[in-house]
Amino acid sequence: MFEKILIANRGEIACRVIRTAHRMGIRTVAVYSDADRDALHVSMADEAVHIGAAPSRESYLDADKVIDAALRTGAQAIHPGYGFLSENAAFCRACRDQGITFIGPPVGAIEAMGSKSAAKTIMEAAGVPLVPGYHGADQSVVILREAADAMGYPVLLKAAAGGGGKGMRQVWNGAEFDEALAAAKRESLNAFGDDTMLVEKYLTRPRHVEIQVFCDGNGNAVYLFERDCSVQRRHQKVIEEAPAPGMTPELREAMGQAAIKAAVAIDYEGAGTVEFLLDHDGAFYFMEMNTRLQVEHPVTEMITGQDLVEWQIRVADGEDLPLAQGELAIRGHAFEARIYAEDAENDFLPVTGTLSFMQPPTAGAHVRVDTGVRQGDEVSVFYDPMIAKLIVWDEDRDKALNRLTRALSEYRISGTTTNIDFLYNLASCAPFRRAELDTGFIDKHHAELFRDTARDIESDLPLAALYLVLRQQRTTALHARRSDGDHRDPTSPWNLNNAWRSVTDNLHTLEIVLHDTQYTVAVEQQCGATTRYLIRHGDRVVCAQGVLEGSRLRADFDGYQFSATVAEHDGLCSLYTAGGAVVFRLAEPDLGGADQADTGGGLLAPMNGTMVALLVEAGAAVKQGDALLVMEAMKMEHTIRAPADGRVVSFYYAAGELVDGGAELLEFSADE
């Protein structure tokens, strides 16, 4: 067995590999960039080597620096994690040439699956079903457009060398094709150094179901069942689960055997994932094979009781697979939710910030948190904005889903915007609980996930008001208890918490911001044997009672009783109820002063990032909605479009320059 391995990665996957290696008695070496000098994975490893500047191209993607670090420290093997160099055949070959074991598949397998078009050809020969599409070498715009026109819209453009949703665009009609193709090719070239495209028929209601396969170098191959990864935004997974809901034993066997066929066809070794599109009629089609460990591998570990990283290490060391197919079984159900620093309300734009406070739910047999950050760490512009993976398990799907919503309601993060509230709404909405899954789930159920209807305002405002009043009373009572004990007068008006007035009703007036709109809510406090609150907004009056104990609110609204978990972060309050997350804040007082400065017709950067491309010339006349420029940050492109018909006067940044979030990008003159 290896005595020392190097982990050629960062963040949560580096920490996850280190934990397994240490449990196996293997010493570990971390690598790190300037931005990660004090990162968690660096402190967890036995040794750490600095390999360059913060940009990935100058550190984690520099194969020579990684291999040099392994040679300098005497590491016998390299675990690549996922992303970065994990599917880089040249890196795998360089490891082999230096006598270092690559903990992953052989060079030939990576090369075979590295091109999606070549992979389709191999899979077709192996008898694995394929989605109709064009996988040819002729990459002219005319040929690609003709292929799309022939198969009928919608179609999906995919980077042949890609993964993780990069270089991928849905095209719904011919008028969108050229712009979508240019964007997909540009993104693919930037991410993978290759802009070769596939054109495939886009299935409108498919599920994304993938099979975990494992092969050793001694002729053994198994599949460790399936994961449903249908819930996605921007072709990137949000919540994954195992096993897939509604999967019959016959379909599982058919997909599992097809996945093994795919692996055997390329002489695979190690952990791999064969991804399929599962149509509503039960037909399934090969999509791609990822020749690495997947981000969502923990759900497979939870339902099988196996450590897949340990399997990887043992297979790389020449051992047989730990178990045969007949020894593997599914136990229970598991979910994984990806916790990101992103603004779900703003098209899931990634955000930066310092994690000033971070408190995950308590880990145990049912809850697991995989993370690579600690309180006080920075979410920077240089890397993927994932903060953690929250994994839960229980005996069946319903119980596991209850575990997930509870754990999300207990997750506390301050210092940056996160998607926790969105994930809670997703996991608690009725269609998800009914497992009505497909890859368009988020768009289809937008109203339920983002809770922005008038009905929500009517129900959420009284709840927000009740919490704020009870919180104020608790604060006042605490202040009274902490005042000078010898001179404290509990009957003093200064120590009362019931909104007492000498000549009017006991009344609280609150200015609450909910869904970016400010509302005035009046709360009349009626004291008696039981304190009641009449909450008024407009013509609506609700009679409420409530108790606030720690982070738990128990409420009674006109006889309907329920509870909510409370979290406060960065001036925001989140109340997690069975119906979803209610997010609000008290309005800041208007202290007067100058209005916000006029931008002079400019457009602002939505995030910190890099200018990728200017799509029009300065001085050009444009129509509303025309694409003007493209920014990239945290592995995601964002297109800035014209807000109206007009003219681009000038650009303030050139391609390749760094841009601060909120910076003015260009001067725009709208037509009168």
C-alpha cells in the first residue's frame, strides 16, 4: 500500500481524500496557491507545497508544478480529485512517465472519453444507446446549423471536450443558433482549450440519471447503483439523490449493465460515472462518461456503506475490487445539497465574501457535511463558489427529505450570500416531495421555489412581524435583567416590553423589507391572561400569538399553529417553515442625504470577474436585448445585454482585464 500520496486539488474534495488516506494510515501532501495558503486542506495534510499564484492556470492546472511537488516530497501516487487535472490525459501520462501512480483511470480511457464526439462513436459500437445528434469533425457554422435544423429544435450545443455545464447552450429556434454557438465555443475554448461542438436533440422532459461504475486492473467490474441528478441550474447539479425515485429493478439492471459495457469498452480502471438521460417513457440514452470521482459520490457511499475513495486507492495499488456485484446492496435513501456562495434571486450569480460566521448542522449517522472552508475564510473570485456539501441519509426517501430540510434550516452562514434558503424551498416544495423530477424542474416550478406571489406576501408579512416583535421583547427583557440589580425597577416604563403608551394603544409600527419591497405593518399588543397581537397590513388583520425560544418560533395565527426555525445573518432574518423559507429584514432608517449617484447611462458589473469578450464595437447601434459583452467569474460566464435600443458610447475594460463587482463597464446612450 502507498505510504504517501499527493492530492492535486483544493477545497472540500482535497479534505475528503485526506480524511480517508489518514484513516488508511497513508501520509498526505497538499498543494496550494497564493489564495489558499491558510486553507483547511493545507492544515489537514501532513505536508504542503506552494505551487503558484491564485489563478488556476498558474497553480492547480500547472501539471509540471504538481508533479514536481510529488517528486520533491516523495509521494508515490497522486489523487486528482475532480475538476482541474482529474481528466487530463497528458497529466496522467506525465505521472506514469515519472513513476508516480495516478489514482484514476489509464491514459487510454481518459483519451477515449475526453472527446464527447469520439466517445459517442465508441459507445455506439459497444451497443450503448445514444441521443440523436451530430458528432462530426466538420465544425463549420453552416454544417452545425444544418444539423440542428434537420433534427428539429430544441437542440443542445455541447463542448466535445467539456463537462460541468461549461460550453453548453440550449437553442430553442434557428434565430438563436449563431449567438448560442458563439457563446458555447468561446466558453469551451476558455475552459478546455478546445471549441469543438456537438449538436444533440434536446429532450424536453428527461431525468438525469447516472450510474457509478468501478473497475480494477484484474478484469472485475461492478456498478454501485444510480443517482438522480435531475435538479440543475445552468446544467450544473443542485440536489442529488440515491437511489433514483421510481427506479424499477429491471431498469436499474439494464442501465447498470449498459454502464459496465461502456467502461469495459475503454478498458477502464477505478471510479467512473456513466451519465444517462432517462426519458419519461423509460428509454435511456448515453450522455457522457466522467472518468473521475463525482462531486455527488457521497450519496452512493451513504446507501452502500462503502468508501469510494478507499476503493480508488486500493484499485490504484493493484488490488481487486473490495466487493463483487452480488455483495452490493442498497440501504435507505440519501440526498446531497450543494451549498454555494451565490445569489439565487439574481440568476444564481456567484458572489464573494468572507465567511464571518459558519455553523453547520450537527454531523452524525444521518447527517454529513463535506467542506473545505472554515469560519473566517474568504470565498474568492478565483475558484468555484461551493462552500460545502450537505449529505443526509435515512431509511426511505420521505424520512431522508425531512432530514434534509431540517439540516438546511439549521445551517448558519454569514458574510456572503448563499443558496441555503433556495435549497430549503426546493427540498420542501410539493413537486419535489412527490419526486416529479426532470432537468427543467427549477424553471417549471419557479414560483414555488422563489416565493414571490401575493399569496406569500399575505402569509409571510404577519409571520415576519410576529417574529420581530417577539425578538424585540426578548431583547428588552434581557436588557432589563442585565441592568443594575439594586436599582432595577421592573415596573419602570423603560423596562416594559409590551409597547406601552400613556395615551394610546400598545402599538408597534414596523417597516419590513420582503422580496425587495418595503411594507408598513402595525402590530397592536393586547395583554391579558395570554398576550395576543393584532397584525395589520392594509385591510388585512391577523390575530396571532407566539413564543420565541432560542432559534425556535412557535406561532398561532387565527387558530392555526405551526413552528419555524430562525436564523439571522448579515441583517437578514430567515424563518424556515414547512412551506419554505421566509427571508426579510427591517428597513434601514432614512437619514436623508444625497441620492445615489447617476451612472450616466453606464452598466454595472454584477460580480467580481474577468472581462472575456466585447461583442460589439464602441459606437455601435444596438437593439434592446443585444449581447454587449461577456464576463467570467467562478467558472461561470455572464452576458451583459443592452437595456434598451441605443448606442454603446465606449467600453471601460478590455478583454482579459479584472473587473470589480459594481464597477461601471461601459457608457450607453439610450434612444429618445
